[in-house]
Amino acid sequence: MIQTQTIVDVVDNSGVKTLRCIKVLGGFKKRYGVFGNLIRASIQELRQKGNKKLGLKKGDLVFAVVVQTRSQLKRKDGQVFKFFKNSAVIVDKQMKPLATRVLTPLCNELRHKKSIKLLSLAPSIL
């Protein structure tokens, strides 16, 4: 689960390495973010070869979609998913990704959260 002040890795080619969650969006006093939730985050660290076209720099505020969490995800058929890190993909307000590639597999639960565009960029779907 993602909450305020959580450090989140970025798994796209936007040039951003880590984010710090500021707010979990999507409800009144929403405390935790899970797969597919939109968060507001601050850029903490950039990769050395950052994407100059996007114009992102340290301290900028961005929107991101949570795609992996360390907490367990249980499906109705009994499958349990657990990832090794908390990660997100940077998007704009219309849920369109800023980057052109997603570097890790994504869960099928994003399909129900209206993140179809993210699933089309992923290398595989779990």
C-alpha cells in the first residue's frame, strides 16, 4: 500500500528514478493507494540520461499511477501477487502516460481502473 511520504520507483522511460508520494487521490481523506490508484508525487531523483523532451526536473509535482506494491494482491481465484518494490508510472491528468515504454510487467487489475493505455505499453500482463 502506498501512503503519504512513501518513496516509489518509476518503471517507465521518462527519465525519473524515484518519486515521493504527497497525496493519494480519489476520495475524501483517502489514506492508502493500491494497484491502479492515482497519486500526486514529487520527483526525488532523476536518471543520468533524463528525457529532455519532457522537461521534468527534481522537485516537480507529477501525477502517477501505482502499478506495483509490496503488499499482497489477492484475486478471486486464489492467486496472490506480491512485488519486491513499490512502483508507479508517470501520467497526466487524463491518465495518458508521459513516457513511451513501461519496463516491468503489469497486473490485469489495471484494466478495471481505466488504465488500458498503460497495459498496451507493458511488455507483459500478469
